[in-house]
Amino acid sequence: MREKIKRLTPKPLIEAYKKARFFIITMLFALFRLFKINKKKVVLSGVWGYGDNTAAVAEELVRINKTFSEDEKLEICYTTKRPETVRNYAGRKIKGIRALKDNSLSAVFALATARVWVECNHKESYINKRRGQFYIQLWHGGIALKKIEKDVPGLGEKYLKASAKDNEMVDTYISNSTFCTQMYKRAFGAKCPIIEAGSPRNDFFIKDDRASKSYEKKRLKFLASKGLLSKQSLEKAEAIVKSAVKICVYAPTYRGNDSYDYLDLDFEGLKESLERRFGGSFVIALRLHPLVSEGRADEVRNICNKYPGIVINGDESGDLYHFLRFSDVLITDYSNTCFEFSMANLPVFLYVPDLSEYENSRGMYFEFKELPFPKAQRSDELLRCIDEYDEKKAAGYIKEQKDFLEKCGLKESGHAAKATAELVLEQCRG
């Protein structure tokens, strides 16, 4: 709905609104400088909702907060466009976190008076850090395939200027590899300390024991929260700690053009190939990039209606990484999720119907043909890749993926959220 309103609103009116918002929030930040910085206040942010790296850190802070006395407890705030996602994350209420709507009076006040900011996107150019505040940047991508920021040829001057302002405010970056560290220095112009602690959102890819009963019980509850298991089926499955339902996430990334060829997939044939190769009863969760999902919401719903029981709307499911945690197969294209999902030794397939166009327009850090994943440019090729993904090929790809990540200097330990939370505590107590 918001995208439709935006399309129908005259451009001069939109620009006038943006300028007014910029002025008002800038004035509010100036006003709130009259208030002291609260050394126990932490503000984490997630543009598209509660999730990604900042959610993982928030939950670690909540866990630590429970061990503190009332006098020691941190005030944990989370700002987002969708504060309801904090109140209902994967079917459960997140307790111990104050949800604030982006650009609201309470969100601006929290940012202006917090000791620590934790972010995984750029902050808007009207947000200004005060002396005495500490800014931790986690970013929303680890080892990247598609180029970012200054590494992208022809990226808009306005965006780069706003990006540079934000990067100058950052006190510490958290990186998951030597590759990322070099990328941050080059693409962001990072001059502050960079800590190679891993990406908090990837912790469960490293730590989860998928064969354990505790993991399977969490997975069953997740399936039930998505309507993939009835209450009766959940109770029965919990009794035997087993379910035949499997999930394949199809998560194409942002392209920056009007081409949506990647949605032209044989989903029925895809389900059959997945079940033939991996067993179980598969559903395909269609998950678009947040910059695309709202504008294509009707199209996604139409696909789900066309393939009932086969395709489900992954855009309505909150945090992508919570979804990936309980999924069995990933199909993507130029997204760094391919590297992250492979950390759990799970099957990843790349479907790239617009490969040559994307390579020419965006640019990549690696030669696409050298990536250690099965690749397809047509729907029938993708199905063949899945059908031919036998145990021997799977073992070969897993070895290639491990070698690839090792060459990138991967530093994931499964404790990135804890390391980041400890940095927050250190700054709050310093």
C-alpha cells in the first residue's frame, strides 16, 4: 500500500515531505542534546523489521540483562519501520526490548540519549552522533558476491555522500572475515577499528546441531508458526520429534531494475525435483529482497495462489535468517546468503536468468563461474542441477565451499552475538 501511495504522489510533494522531515528531526536532535547521555541505554536498529545481525545481538543482551540486578540492567531499545515485528517475532513476543518506530519522537529521543548504537544499515543523513556516544556497525552482509558502496561503478553521488557521513560516525565495525575487513576499508573508507568476530546472524549456522532433539523441537514450533503443521500434527510430531515437512527458501536479491524474470520458475517441477532428491514433503518459501517485496506483493500472492500447498509467502515471515535457520535448501542468485547457508553444509543452488546483464550493471567481487555452487540460467537447468545433486557431488561442493571460505579468511565461531554484546557492555560501563 505504501508503495502504491508513493507512486501516485507527485514528486515535488514527496521531496517537500522529505525536506520537512529532515529539518524537523535535525531540530529534534539538537533539542535532545540538552539531555544527558544515558550510559545504560542501547539502541539497536533494523530498517525492515526486527531481524538480521542486530536482532541476534539484542537477544544476547536480553539474555545477559536477566543476570543483572535492577540497578545494573541495560535499557534495550530497537528502532524499526515495523515495531510490531519486535512484539511478534516468529510467533513469540520478544520481552525485555522496547520497540520504537523509526523517526518517531521516542525513537529520536532514544538515539539522541543512548550511550551505544548498534546498526546493520546506514543511518539517515539527519541522524547525528553526539560526543560520548559509541556506534557499532555490523552491516547486513558478510562475504559478498555483488559489489557494494564505492566499489559499485556509477553509484549515485547523493547516496555516497550520505553513506560517507554515516561511515564517519562509526566507532567500530564488526567483520566476519579478512575479505570483509578489506571490503569495509575500501568500499566504506573505514578508518576506525574493525573487529573480526563474525556475523551475529550466522551464529546458529555454526552452533546448531540439526540432529539434536532440541533443534528439531524448535523447528517443529517454527513450522507450526508458519501454518505448515496443525496443532494436532505438532503434538504428534513433538511426541516422536520428527516431521516430513521440509522448506526450500527461494530468495532472489535486489537488482535495481524492472526485470523480474527470476519469478518465472516451474514451481511445481521444482517441488517434485526437491522431493525426488532430498525426500520429505517440500514447500517453497518465496522471499524477495525488502526493497522489492512491497512493490511486488500482489505478484507474490498470485504465485502463492497459483501454487497452493507448494509456494508460501516468505515475505510475510519476518526475519529471513530465522527462516533460513529451519530450512533445508536455499535457492538464490547474487546474494551473500549463499555463503552463509553453506556454513551449515546445506544445499545451495544459484538461479541466474539475467547473469550477463547483472554482471555488466552491478559488478561482482568473484568470477561467477568459479563459485562453488551448482548454477542454472533456465528453470529446466535448475531442476536438472537438483536431480543430479547426488551424495558424491554434494561432498565435492561442500569441500569446495569450505576451501573458498577459508581463502576469504572466514572468522565465524558461533559466538559473534556474544562478542558484540560484550563490546556494548564494555562501552556502557566505561
